Amino acid sequence: MSEYVTVAKVGAIPAGQGGTFAIGDKLVAVFNRDGSYYAIDDLCPHMGASLGAGQLDEEGAVTCPWHAWRFDICDGTWRDNPRLKIPSYPVRVKGEEIQVQLIDQNSQSAEQ
């Protein structure tokens, strides 16, 4: 399991919005929903648009800015077909830092 990585300070992501952050060679979208933070892969699997630039709705779904695919920010589920998901990542706030933990999806699957 990997370490948590600081991506931003509390307050840097306005409520109801998201941002894109590089963690190593991976882009992660982090969202602020009512003061709670959530992280998913930034790239939409359809055509690679940035989900961090998408519109976050009151139901906790982000809409891809290119073709309107919608993903749940809590677990990465595609709202139009719940059998498909993109990776989601644990987020914590430590002091004034928003931190994301990238989990190796292969080792996670092997553990289950």
C-alpha cells in the first residue's frame, strides 16, 4: 500500500468543484463536496477528458466536459452503466493538507 501524498491545502478546492493533481505519473481528480473530499482518476475512459474540469452536481456525480459521461465521485461508478467503474482513491485531511493515497489496483484485486 502506498503513502498518502499532499495534493492541496484545505480551501484550495472550492466547495462544489474539483481540481486535477499529478501524483507521480498519474492524474487524479479531487472534489470538494460540502467540505468532504473525494478522489477518482482524472481521465474519462471514453475520450480522455479531464474529469477534474467537469461539473459536480448535488448528487455527487461529475459530468465529463466533453461528452457528458457521469461518474460517482465516491467510488468511480459510471452512472449510465453501474457495472463499469474508474479507480477511486482514499482521501484524508491532515492538518491543513488534502492528501490522496494511490492504491495499486492490481494488489487490491489480489487481496480481495
